[in-house]
Amino acid sequence: MPLPYKTRRRLSLLILVVGLPLYIVVAVTIVGLFDRPPIWLELLVYIGLGIVWALPFKAVFRGIGQADPDDPNADRSE
């Protein structure tokens, strides 16, 4: 069952405001456990972790910037 637009919008806000900062802290902590690698490798690790973070939430974020498709009063001409 797909999530309604308003639920996806609220969930995406929660993910961005709470989940993303927590994920950043965890990623930096995990990378900090090891000796500092070369800068290019560290950059690749952070890029990879950023992609891995975004993939599970792809369905939640899809279409959030659009007008509410369930709202009959929404102006779709913009």
C-alpha cells in the first residue's frame, strides 16, 4: 500500500531533520575509528555512504516537491 502524499511529506521532513544528522555523526564516527586514509579515499568513502543512505528512502522522497496530487483545489498550472 503506497503512502499518502502528506504522510510521505512529513516522513521526508523527519528523515532530513533527524535522520540525516544522526547518519552523518555515525558515518564520521565509523571513519574516525581507523587511521586517516588518503583524502581521495576518504572522499570516496563519504560519497559512497551518502549514496547508500539515500537509496532506501528513494520512494519516500519521490515527488515531494510537486503539488499534492490528492488535493482537488491545488493549482497545477505552476
